[in-house]
Amino acid sequence: MNVELSRRQFVIGAGAGAAGTALGAFGFGEVEQAFATTIRPFKLTSLTETRNTCTYCAVGCGIILYSKGNLAKGEKAEITHIEGDSDHPTNRGTLCPKGAALLDMVHSESRLKQPMLRKPGSDKFEPISWDAALDKIAKALKADRDANFVAKNKDGATVNRWVTTGFLAASATTNETAWTTYKVVRGMGMLVFDNQARV
């Protein structure tokens, strides 16, 4: 492509480019960002802000959930925006692509929202209550521990171990939650204990 360019057009184009570069260098290039920064608080001012931890992987990035609906008034809260928590020491406000898509996961129709149980011989899962699910898990744990707990080894030394059941802990938790999980699992005598981050 051959473009005819006169000396006058060249000087005008170069001058406009130099003026634009100078304005950017003098700090006027951030006007759009400053304008967006002043508008943003008004967009989120009526929403409830809740800090949480991203559930996708073992990194444990901090996120902020913004929701509409006042729970104190009995309204149902609806999450409308999720962003990285700039005060969180792990991610400093940044999110990976999966974390940035958390809002889609929250509103997904295929997301599991309650415990499901597949009865023996059945080919489908059925919803059950949280109480029923926790009772079923507790009964299964107690039955297995009662049948397989080893208090002393063959030499008569106290070992207090339970090796027929294992526990897989979540890695996207706080130090306090991890400490409590560890104490509960080891307190029951479980030796088969691992973390999601290592698997």
C-alpha cells in the first residue's frame, strides 16, 4: 500500500504524536483510571462486603464477595460481584482465571448445593438433609473405629491408632482451621491423613 504523505501532513501527525506522548508523560494518561476509581465505590456502596478464601486450589487466595439483600431483615443474599482481596497476604488482590470466574461457579445450575446420597443398588443420587448426611458419616466412622481401633501393639505398648479410615483435609483454610482439623483427626487415632495440596 502506497500512501501519499506531504511534508505538512507529516509534521502535523508527528506533532500530534509528540503532544500525546508528552501529555501521557506529564501524568494526564491516568485520567481515565482516576475517573473509574472515583466511580467504583458508588457501584458497590449498597452491597454487603464479605471476605472469604477462594475454594479452587491449595493456594488459599483471599476474595471479597459483594452481595445484595439484608440478611438481618430476612432477605435472601445474592452474590453479585467477586474480586481479589488487596489486603490478603497471599494474592494481594490478584486472582487467576479460575478465581476470576468464581461468580459463574456460584451461579452455575450444575453446582452441588446440598448433600446427595446414592443408596445401595440405585443408579441415581437423591438429595438428603445436612443432619442426615452428618449422622450417616458419624455412624460410619464410629462403627469402623470401634471395630478396628488398636489401643496396644503386640508388645503391649500403647499406640492408639486407627488405620482403616483416612482423612483428606482441605488446603484452602486458615492456620487455625488446619490446626483444629489436625488435632481432631489425630485425636481419633487416624494415621492415614493427607492434604489436598499434596495429592
